[in-house]
Amino acid sequence: MNLPFLKSEPETVQLGLCTMYPAPNILERIGLDWDWIWIDAQHGELDFRDVAALVRVCHFIQRPALVRVPAHDAGWIGKVLDTGAAGVIVPMVESVEEARTLVRAAKFPPVGNRSYGGRRVIDLLGRSYYATANRDTSLILQLESSEACALAEEIAAIEGVDGLFLGPDDLLIRKGIDVDAPKDAATVGRELTLVTEACRKYGKRSFCVGASDVSMQLALETGCQYVVGGSDVGFVAQGSGAAAGKMRRFFAQSGRPTAQAGENALY
């Protein structure tokens, strides 16, 4: 099955789910709620076998999979693309030269220097898969500092770069702002505008996180096309917390308090 990353008209928003747990069954259950899947092998608890299994789930549920690799590593990038993923997200891109190096890793000649021979893509698509791979697989670069975002237009202009993704948490930390501050126009608006305008100018895809009301509003105002709506981690924690809280309140009001206060010490 070939699932190139979905194209989007400028006025259409595509909603993404981030998955960080090595739990294909959870992704199979909730992935259909979303338009595309972000498999996080940088900060998620995933090794390569986990990534391959999650990509297979994405094929089964017919959702494009973008895999965030851990580092600027040509081996990781090539191996992930060989799973049949729709593309890779590469974190912490800080310069035009880094962007060009990543194009060489992710694209076949003459655009880049990706190595040929991926087992799964050959099994699925045949030995000639490389002929359309540069078009059918996406290289998305994360810009996560004000300095990197200032280069958004130069990076978006590079052949082989298919999109830019504003990384809000690292951006806030580098600006000296608390990581839990609202991700709104005052904190990340300038940088997201630079990213979305650069993508619009060069016909590339713009990505951001829009899991809160203020970040959704910012995505709307800037015209961001691909918006992450949440993660398996958050949905599990929120659902569990809500259910436990409801039960604790019920029994407490009935004069039979539960054994614990109900506060999750990990969050």
C-alpha cells in the first residue's frame, strides 16, 4: 500500500494525532479519529521495531504516518522511509546547510543521496518505488528557535524540503518563557507567522501544535494547514483522570472517601 502524505488546499485543515507509546492497538483504536499520524521516535518510548509496527497500523487504518526521527541521522531517516512511512519529521533544524544535508539523506538522486533497497517498500511497491519516492514521501523540518524561524523562507525555498513544523516547547524555552505558558500570538505568534508565510510562498506544508483553544486560534489566524490536536499520552491521562475524579467525588459525597486523594504524582 502506498500512502503518500495527504495534500491539502490552503483553506483545508488536516488534524494530526501524536503517538508516543509502543501500543499499536491503541493507535488502531483512536487513529481513525484523525487525518494523519505523527509517530514520535524522538521523545516517545519507541525503537525502530515499534516505529515499523505503528507504520503498519497506519497503513491498515489508511492514515498517512509521519515519523519524527531522534536526530539528524541519515541512517535513521533512510530506515524509517524504508518502512513505507509517508515521511519524516526532523527536529532542531537550525541552518540552511543542515536543511540541505537532510534533503540529501531523505531524497533519492538527483535531488539527494538516499540509499536504495528498503525491504518493506520493495515488498509493497516493487523495485521501482524510488522513481516516485521523492514526490510521494515528505521531508518535514522542525524549526524550534527564533533564529531558525528567521531562516524559514530560505529553508522553505530548498528543493526537497516539503514542509516546516514549528516546535513550540523548545521555542518557548529558548525564549526564556515557561514551557507551560499559553502558545498564543504573544509567545509564538511571530515565529508561526514566519513559518506559515514561508510555506505559503513556496508551496510547502505548514505544521503546528493546536491542542489548546489559544493554539487552535493561532493556527486559524496564521493559516497553518496541518495541526496536531493531541497525543495518545494526553488522551490516556485525561480520560483516566476524569473517570477516577468522577468516582472519587461520588464516593466522597456518599460518606465513603476513597483511599487516595486522586492527584497523579507524575503530572
